[in-house]
Amino acid sequence: MKRCRHCGKSCPSNKRGSWYDSHEDYGWECDSCKRVRKNPCCGKDPCVCVIQGRPGRRGPAGPAGAAGPAGPAGATGATGVGLTGIVAFDPASASGYRVGQVVTSNGSTYLVNTASPTGTPGTSPDYTLIAGAGATGATGVGLTGIVPFDPASAPGYRVGQVVTSNGSTYLVNTASPTGTPGTSPDYTLIAGVGATGATGATGTGSTGATGPTGATGVGLTGIVPFDPASAPGYRVGQVVTSNGSTYLVNTASPTGTPGTSPDYTLIAGVGATGATGATGTGSTGATGPTGATGVGLTGIVPFDPASAPGYPVGRAVTFNGSTYLVNTAPPTGTPGTSPDYTLIAGAGATGATGTSGATGSSGPTGPTGATGVGLTGIVPFDPTAAPGYPVGQVVTSNGSTYIVNTASPTGTPGTSPDYTLIAGAGATGATGTSGATGSSGPAGPTGATGVGLTGIVPFDPTASPGYPVGQVVTSNGSTYIVNTASPTGTPGTSPDYTLIAGAGATGATGTSGATGSSGPTGPTGATGVGLTGIVPFDPTASPGYPVGQVVTSNGSTYIVNTAPPTGTPGTSPDYTLIAGAGATGATGTGATGATGATGATGATGATGATGTGPTGATGATGATGATGATGATGATGTGPTGATG
């Protein structure tokens, strides 16, 4: 009796119990693809011999035997490099490559099989090809189109269709296949079902060295003045200032200059101070009705540690005389020390009250000043009208004010990300009592000082090492905020200072009403910062408007967001509304009191520095007192203008 020259086993018996002398009377069946060897198969060994031409050559599988005991765990192998350490092939670094290093060359990927390899990948035996570069072929079916085998659908299967059957996965290699996967040669086995192997021991390879820390991003702390000589070296994200405006570089190695080149995006435009209105000197009329509460930083609450976990993002709180904005919900720690609060206005001392001078005679009533540009165009939130809201529409809901940041917004203000909170609901101040008409009474109490950017100091090189983060300083007519404790350098050139308001031109002096003899003139206050460069909309000039140009049209103010803009403000998407026209409030009609004796005009008090914080609440109107010297002007806030009473 002969043994098989392939598998070494003796020939099995047939049904008659006799033995074949060799496997020549048998066919060979592949364990992988189940095809008879004389037919084309996958070529994987081992094969087993089967009796040809006899039905039922493979009997049913016997019951599974009991699992044997787990073998001892093998020693932990060295940690492999994996495909996470892939580097581009570098001849200068190649001598330092270790076994297992993966490199790419000419679009192919290679594995280093010899330490300190020589030659180049593709020609040197020290590199093994693991993925060759090739042209992009037609998109294959892949394993995303796997379907369970269905005899009724099988005639429609195309070549490359992947099917599952009895826990195994097969690939169709013949269009309109016949038979069933596992017995038909029209299906190729690509993943057979198998028992779960024993769990291997956990590897204990050493942790690799920590990679170097990446470079710190520029952010708004690396602001530099625009320099044409340095501009080709600017990278994307660099912030520069030019002619009082601030720009962001959006293209590496930008060309041209900020304001005219599309390689720079305007993020803050410079503005001029508006002209001062004429001073009215007429007799005091009856007190008009109290106007609606202006939209500002309402909803400000004193910091309360017990309530702090419930603060939402955007909540304004006061602490130790300063004002902070919550930037993380829920915030932890306390304002001034926790990064979850951003300082928006530091505490400042209240200016001394000027002394009262003798009462002068009342002059004629001055003309009514032009209505200020504020957040007009505000409408109550209406769910039925909301799909028609444009970007920039201001709406009120539950006492708070929101701005639409997405055209056709969805949801409701306060819960939908399509609305941005600009002023939370706050209580309305009590209406002051009306002063008696006629002779002047004592002066009313001074209203509470509004929260603004108090604590502003002129830049002092000797004091600057002691500046804390959030200190506001002025230098050369501009205003800066310290963003690094113990800052170095000078504002405008050092990244330790962030520009928050550029210097603006001095407004024109208003005409004076008739007065008594003039007292000595007080010193001129610091020039305020505003929107300079505002021009009335001109259709013939509009094709030359740059991005950031501010124009007025029909009493509203717009900013150009596309160069050159088309159409007209209010209808064209190339203009963004920043302040809508508002109605003029009614003029009071109280009776004119008796004219008092003309007194000498008191000395004019020094004008206080112009602040940039939110406008404080209006104090109650007291009885008209004697006209004295002008007291120090409080810091002017920059919150939105309330509706005209």
C-alpha cells in the first residue's frame, strides 16, 4: 500500500473497503477555495485528496471537540514602528534608519529590513516594498456592498460582488454565478469563519520619547504694524495694522497692501469722532416722558459663587468694581483669577464733582441735534416672520436682544445657534420726579458712574513692568490692553499689547449759545475714537469702495463687505447694516420759568478722558439748579444707543 506523495497519508478506503494504491485515482480539493485541483484554484496549500466522480465526497462535520488548555504566552515582541512613523526617504538621514522604519519614495512605500540601510528604495535590497505607487483605477465595490447570499438574486450578481454565507465571506468571480458559495467555483473565499483564538498576552513595550512642542500660534497677540519689506514673510493668520485699521493675512506671502489687496481681511476699521453739537442755553421745559431703556450690557449681575455654576456663556458679572464676561459654561473659580471669565472693564475711581457757579440768564433753546445712529430696525421675535430675517436683523425676545447671524434662521433666540445674544434682559430704572417750574431749585444728585474702561493710564515705560493682564493704556492717541503680565516693549510694536482703539481725528467745535462773561477755558480732553472715513453713499463712486468702507444711506449706516460692491445699501448683499435710522423723539413743551438774574459764568472744569465701556444708566432728573462750572465729563460708554424718547 502506497502513501500519498503530497500529504504523506495512506490512501483512505472506498465504500467497498478496498484500498487504492495511490492518489492517482483521486482528485485534489483546495482547503481555501474548495475547487478540485485539476480545475483552476487559488493555489493555496495544503490540499486534501477526495474521491472524484462520487457524490457526497465530504461528509458532515463532526461535533467540535473540547477546547484544549491555553498554551503558555509567548515572549512580548519589540514594539513595531507601524505606519505612524512614515517619513519621506532622505538620503542624508538614511544611515540612521532602524529596522522597521517605513519610508516613501516616488509614490511607493517601503519597509527598512536592515539597520543603517544603503542605496535607495526600489533598487537596494535593504528596503522591502509594501505598497507600490499606481494609477487610480475604477472605484471597486469594496467591502461596502456586502450582501447576504440570496439564491433568487444570485443570477444578477456581477463580478466583484461580495456575499456572506454560513459565516464566511466570498467574492463573485464569474458574472451570473451558479451554485452556492463554498461548493461552486464561481465564488472565491476571501474570509472563512473560524473559532476565536486565545487572547494574547498584553505587550509591555517601552513608551516612545515625547515629540517636540509645536510652535505657538500667532493669534491676536502677535499684531505688528504693516511693513512692505516684511510682508512676503507673513504667514496665514498674521495680524497687521495699517492706517488705523486691523487686518488678518489670509494668504501666505501676501502681495499688495491692506485695504486694497484680497490677501488681507479687514477685522477692525478705524473711525473718526463725530462733530460736537451746539450747546443749548434755553429755559428748562417740562420733563418729557422717560425713553425706553437702551440696549446695552443689561443683565449684569454681581458675582455670586453660589449662582456661578448656572451662568451661561455671555453672562456679564461685576466683581471688586470690575466687569467680566463668562466665556465658558459653567464657569469655575472667581473673576480676575479664573480663565473662564474675560475682563471687559476694569474698576476706576469716580471723578470729583465740580463746584456750582452762580446762575446765568437762560438763552434761547438750541436746535434739536440729529438723531444718533443706534440699533434701530429692532423688531420683536416673530416665529412666522423668522424665515425671512436677513443676517444682521436685531430682534428682542423675553426682554433680551439678539442679532441674526445666519440668513433664514431656525429655532428661537436663546436656544438656537442662529441668534447671537448682544444684550440680556435687565430691569428698567425708576423714573425721576419732575422738577418744579419757575425759579431754579438745588442741583439734583449726580447719577451713578457707568461701568466703562476705567483705570486707563497713559503708557509709562518705568511703570510698565508692573502692569497686570487687562490693564488699559494709551499711547500716541491709541488705546491698548495688556495681554501679558509684566509686558515688555512699547504699545504698537510689542506683542504684549493688543490694540483696541486707534487714534481718531478731533471733532469740530460746536457753536456756542449766548452766555455771560467767559471764564477761563479748561484743558481739551483726550480725542475720542470713532468710525472715521464715513461717506454718504454715491452710486458713481461705489465701484471704488474698498472692503470696510462705511457709508450712510436713508439715515442708516452700512459697511462694505465685498470689493467692488454692486447695488445699493439696504437691498444689496454687498453692504452690511451696522446701524439703522431711528425716529426723533418728541420735544418737551413745558412752560418757561421766570428768568433768574444773570450770574458770572463759573470756570469750565477739565474734560475727562473719553471711555469706551457701556453707557451707564441715566440718573433720575432732579429740579433745575443754578448753572455752575461744568463738572468733569464721565467716561462715555460704547454700548448700543437706546431708543429715542
